Amino acid sequence: MTTRRPPEPAKPKLLVLDESTIDASCLETFPYEHRGKDVVVEIDTDEFTAVCPWSGLPDFGRVTIRYVPRTRILELRSFKFYLLTYRNVGIYQEHAARRLLDDLVRATRPKWMELALDYKVRGGVHTVCRAASGRKAQFDR
């Protein structure tokens, strides 16, 4: 009598990040009229979604951005459209946080910006990814 081993579970296929679907060109700005007078701008939304490249399941998260503008302010409608371009993209959480920050810094050229991407709990694991650009110094809460 031979003993059969159960088949190994199939490894999930990794989804490939299609860079072309993330469209930073839709980010718009308008002039900051109070140069030399700093203001901390905080933007918060829980409507971020992408796809886990490992499992293929949707990821949902809250994006919080804090920044001090130099000459440009992020226009919020365009930011919403930009976030929607991630909807069907397979991207790891850490990579999404960095990509978001890099695109926003490129669009606004702030004195300082930080981004937190707080993912909803999935499989009992909670993840928050943070990224920053520039000198935070006197802008702490």
C-alpha cells in the first residue's frame, strides 16, 4: 500500500503593477497666495482602494496627507480622480504609499509633506505605511 501525499496548494499568481493605469497627470494645483506664511494642510479620505498583488483581493485604506505648501496647493477634485486610478492596480501597500507621496510631491513641490496609508484589517493584520519628504521641523503638531 502506498501513501499518497496531498497535492501542494497552488501558489497565487502575482498581479503585475501596470504603471500606465496610475495617472499622476490628472493632479492639479492652484497658487498659494501667502508665501512666507506657513500653513499645514491636512487631507484625509477613506476612499483609497487597490488590489493586493499576492491574493488578488481588494485592499481598502485611509489616506492622510499633511503638507506645508511652498507655492502650490493640491486641488482636491483632481486628487480624488487620481486616487481612482489605483482602483484596479495590483500594488503592495508599501509601494502604494511611496508612489502616492512621490506623485504628490512632484505635483505640489511642498516645503514638507508626509503621507500615511492606513489599510483596513484583512486576515487579522493591520498595516499603516508612512512616507515623508522634506524637513518637518517646526511643522509638528
